[in-house]
Amino acid sequence: MPDPLISLVVAGLLMGLSALIFWPEKGLLARWQNNRQITHRILGEDALKHIHKCDIKGRRPTMESIAGSLHIGTNETAVLINELQSQNLVQVVDGDIHLTLQGRDSALHIIRAHRLWERYLAEETGYSEADWHGQAERFEHQLSADELDVLAAQLNYPTHDPHGDPIPSASGEMVAHGGQPLTALPLDAPGQIVHLEDEPPMVYAQLIAEGLHVGMPVRVTEVTAERIRFWANGDEHILAPIFANNISVVALPEAPPQPEVESASLNDLQPGEAAEVLSISPNCRGMERRRFLDLGILPGTIIQAEMHSPGGGTTAYIIRGALIALREQQANYIKIKRQQPEVAV
Amino acid sequence: MTTYTPNMNEMGSGTAVPPSPTPQTDILRTAETLRWQIGQNFHEQLMEDIYTEAARIADRAVTRPNEKPRFDLDRTIDRIVTSRIWGFPLMVLLFTVVFWLTISGANIPSGWLSALLLDTVHPLLKAGAAAIHMPWWLSGLLIDGMYLATAWVVSVMLPPMAIFFPLFTLLEDFGYLPRVAFNLDNVFRKSGAHGKQALSMMMGFGCNAAGVVATRVIDSPRERLIAIITNNFALCNGRWPTQILIATLFIGGLVPAYLAGLVSALAVVSIAVLGVLLSFALSWGLSRSILKGEVSTFSLELPPYRPPRVWQTIYTSVIDRTLIVLWRAVTFALPAGAIIWLMANVTIGGTSIAEYLINFLNPLGLLIGLNGVILVAYIVAIPANEIVIPTILMLTVLVTGITGVGAGAGVMFDMNGSAMKGLLDTGGWTLLTAVNLMLFSLIHNPCSTTIYTIYKETGSKKWTLIASLLPVAMGFIVTFLVAQVWRLVTG
């Protein structure tokens, strides 16, 4: 029988070692796989994507900007650009880097893969918004054009990714969202969010935390140098301009039909109170949204809160005569207009 | 070579511009243009409008007269069973009654069945085999091996299931069980699971295979997988007898006789509670690691109460749950019985395969505070946990070479308490062995019936593998840690 202390230490070391190697995402094995994946091809594709992005934004792609976005040295970048040029994907004219038609097609393919995958993650999986971009950065290099067509068909040929960026069609067509930064929207004019920039992640995380989402109606009430105050989907938000700049909106010709008062969600109902459903938040997607519709939670439906779970966190509601329990997080998606209890059911 | 100049406002600045437009390409181009104009949430909007229209038509056409009174009785019951004061005590009380009825009520028919199948039919079969001069190896394989293992499983497994499942189904039919899920939802939410997991877990106390099937009520894919993988930690009927026996022999024996019953009962209950805690811990871990990306939704219907349909319930629970589970257990017990007998009787160079295996696994077993016999018993008892104890006894006799006990190599047997304790002590058992056996009995791979059911329910080899191997890995870690700390403390 080995000494218990020694075997404990040995087992602890073994487990520490295997954790070091096999830990998901941060373990040595995961890192090694990740590094191995960053091949020359992927660097080239990322460079094409960067140049295309600069083109769209009207910036001039440079050796330094490419090196910066790919996290590689300028020497390596020079070699890379040289190779791309010999593959007839880019052309360097008077020191300016341009995409060839062929290069543009490659770039659009990668963008299509990235945005379709984000859409897929949003609709069909349970990954949180913050995880979408990172996952898509990896999968965009692994999908062939045929696989993308299948994916697009499965998702009903979406036109935009969940951040509001247009998904190029198979033939490479796309139309930009045409929005302007939130800060540029005139005071009190009705608008709608068409795009949320997902980079840098820290800023995006803040926008998610505010509960903002593409498709929400907005109205700006105050703009100062320090902050911007606006209503979005019945809630008031205050953001620093640097954050608000990552929100793009379009002006709407007419005011949204709903009166803009601080709206309540289903969570705010106390047992015995009833309310009419105004809308289901656009944040609620895919299977969860379909479940709500299946239960008959639709604009105009009357819902009465019935009882709280003794453990807390879950409340039972009378929905169209059936008693259905929903969690706080779910009930939060449902915006309501209060009613008098007598009108209920 | 032409250089591309970007102009994003220009429609169709693509590569696929045909030289002369035909009507078809015209239509396609128009469709492509319109596609960008209908807005991002077109599908959601369309779907919502269809549902709204359907609801409008239904509301206009359907009248619902006088539904108030029935509803009010329901609300009164709901107020009691989900009240802050009465909700939880009522729940604990009801389930204590169900478990007590199951465990104490099953003893009697179990006794009858084992007297019939093991003590009467088995000798008769042996005598019959001898009368027709059946070769010893054939009668051993068929009667001592396959028949005996199956008879054992049936007599231990059938009575508790035949009591537990109907009781459980009655509660379900009455409408009480969804309220339990409602009451407990917060705990499950915090560990990343669905409130309805409470139901599949409770069902798992009867039988894990039935518990896995019961996860069908969970409609969210992620939470359902969690419920399936953690169901094994609900101590099933097949494992209760092992726990009770070992606790009585080794832990009850530590205290004065008048406390023995209470202490051993407490030991068993703490193992069951540990199982529940482990299933919460594992749910929490899973939903933050490998199950992160699975879809998650939540809604829990609380149906109206109704008087249980007693006979129909008993019929369906006996047919659907008890018999199906029993049939699967029998089909797995038959080959297991044959393997146990063969292992004990096929010898290589004068030593049986079982002894080779036991000697091979003994160092590992001793390291984690068990022994080779127990590990071998758990390997051959994968088909049914019910035969763990008889197999351990048989193998212990085989290894220690004690004479005058048991019924020969490969023949499982049972014996009374003190004699069994004596035999196990000879086999080198200590209090640590007993404690770790109780732990390992809780934390090891599900039985083959459950594994097969998991495969049928998930349709995925990957999740079946995870659900089978994860618990046994956890079992090794837990018993290993307990053994080392135990030895450190006791010196």
C-alpha cells in the first residue's frame, strides 16, 4: 500500500497536469490546436477580409493596418501580401493595396461564412451573444461555398447577421444597412436600430448588458458631450458617446405606434394583476420565441399573474386559460401594458 | 486586370452580371433587390402575424362558458401546495410516504419471490438436470449462471418497481408533480437545469432507466441532456438493498444495538442526499462547460387537478414502466449470469479467470479503498446492480478458499448478517471498504439497461459515452480521496 500522502500528492499533480493540458480553450492542447489552425491560408483570408473592410469604410489599407489586425509583424505581412499578389488576389498600385475581383470574391465568401455562422449561433444554439463573434472567427475559414448554401437554406436565407450587418448572397451581393450613428439622429426623431458593432468586445458587452438589439425603435432625448440619453423599446438608456457611436440607426418616417412611457415587463405583475402583451423582445429568438408563440403569447393577449414559486424566481401566469410557469429571465422578454384585474380572462 | 473599386450603394455590383438580361434573370434581380428591402426581422414578423391572426379567428369563434368554478378549487389547492409555509413540508412528507411504502412494502413479496425462484425452483431445476444426466458444465452455465442471475434480478427488482411506479404515476395523474417542479425550480435554475428535472430525478429513485425516459417531459434540449446525464445520481431501487445491507453490517455495528437501526438508516439517507447534491453540482458544471452551446428554453405547464384514474394508472404504469424495464433487465441479466459462471469456472493453469481478474484489479481496488473482488463484481454487474452483493459473496468465497460456505464456484448466494460480516472480514474488509463501497455504489456507471435507454433517448453515441464514463471517473476520484484522507487521519 503506497503512503497516502504521497499518493494524494501524485494524484493532485496528475490532475493538475491533465487540467493544464486538456482544459477547454485555455489548456495546452486547445492552444496548440488553435495555433496549428492559424495557417498561412487563414492569415491570407484574414488579410483579404481586412482590406475589404477598409474599402467599405473608405479607409486606405496599409501594411501596418494589416499587420495590426492580424497580430503579426510587418515583415511577415510583406511576405503575405507578396503571396496574395502572386495568387492574383490583391494588386499593389502606387503603394496602395487593392483587391482584385477574384480577391473580392474570396473576401466576400469569408464574410458570408462569418455572418451566416453568427446567425446560425443566434437562431439555433444556446451560445450567448458575447460568444458569437469569436466562434464565427474560427468557423469562417472552415466552411465551403456549398456548405454555406445549405446553411443559408436551413436558416431561410437570412439577409442580415444578428448584429445587423448584411450577409452577402451567394453571388456576392450585399447592401449595407445605411444607418447613421445614434449620436447623429436628430433629437426626438423616431429611429430604429439597424446595427450594433461587435468590436471591440468590451463595448459590445456593454451594449448587450443594456439590453439593446437590432430592430428596436429608438428616440434620442438628450445629447451632451459626456452622454447621450435615449429611449429604446420602452426603456430609457444613458450611454457615453463612444459607446453610442457603435449603434447605428435609421430615421423612421413616422413615430412607432406604441406610446413611449416606461414600459413594464411581465415580471412586474404581482399575483392577481392582469396585463395586455405589447410585444416580445427582439432579443428573444429561435426556439424560445417559437415556444412563446405556441403558448399563445401574442400582442393583445391578456395575461394574469397567478402565484410565485415558494423558492422564488419562477411565477405562474394564466395564459389563455392555461396555467403556465415562466422564469424571470423569460418573463422579462415580454413587454406589457397594465390592466385592471377585473377585465382579466 | 481590372481593379475593384468598392461602391456599396450600387446594387448588384457583382461578378455575375450577365451580358444580356433575359426575363428570368430580370425576375431574379428584382427578387434580389426586394430581398434587401423587406427588413431584417421579416420572418419573425410574418410568423408573429400568422399566429396573431390565428388567435384572432379562434377568439372570435370559440366561446368558453362557465369555466370559473372549477378553476377556483384548483387555485385553492395550488395555494396550499405552493405556499411558502406548507409547500416544502408537504412535499417531503408525501415522498417519505412513497419511499417508505416502497421499501417496506417490497420486502414481503421480495421474500416470496426469492423463496420461490431461488430456494424452490433452483434446486428443482438442478435435480431435474441431474436426472436427465445433463453435463455439469451445461447445467452450471444454464441453471447456476443464467437462471440464477435472472431470478435474482426479478425477485429484487420487481416488487419495489411494482409498488413505486403506480404510486408515482398516481401523483403525476392527480397533477401534483408539476407543482413540485414549480416549487423546486429555483434550485434547478441556479444549477443550470430545468425544474422538471425534479420529476425525472424522483423517477430515478425508482429506476434510472425509467428516469431517463421521464426526461421526455423536458422540452429544452440542453436541460434534457443535463437531466439524462445526472439521473444516475438518483439512488435507484437496485442499489437501495446494497446500501441498506452494508450500512447495517458495518456502520450500524459501530454503535450500541438500540441505535444501530437509526444510524444505519441515517447513513443510507445521507448517501441518497449526497447523490442529489452531486446531481446539482454536476448540472452546474455541465451547463458551464460542454453543454454551454445547447439550446435552452423554459416553460412549465401546471395542468388542472383531476381525480386520478386509479385502475388505468396501475395498468399503464405496470405495462409501460415496470414490465418494459424488467424485460430489459432480464435480457441483460441472462448473458451476465453466463459470464459470471464462466469466469468462476473456466480455469487457465488451475486458476480461474475471475481470480486472474481479481488479482489484476486488486492493487487499484486497494488504492481507492475497495478491493479487486468489488471491482470485478461491479464490472460483471453492469447489467444489473441487484447482483452486486451475491457476486461479491461468491467471489470472496472463491478467493479466500473458505469451505463450507456458499454453493460452489459461479453460484451466487445470500446469507444472514453475522455470517456475511464474518466472511467479508476474512476477505479483508474494513470500515473504509464499506464506506467506499457505499460511495462507489452511488457514483459509478449506470447499469446497461440505463445506458441502452440513454442511447435510445439521445440517439447520440457521444452523450451516451459521457453519461456512462463521467460518473465512474467521478467515483474513482471520490473513493480515492476518501481512502487517502481516511488513511492519513487514522494513521
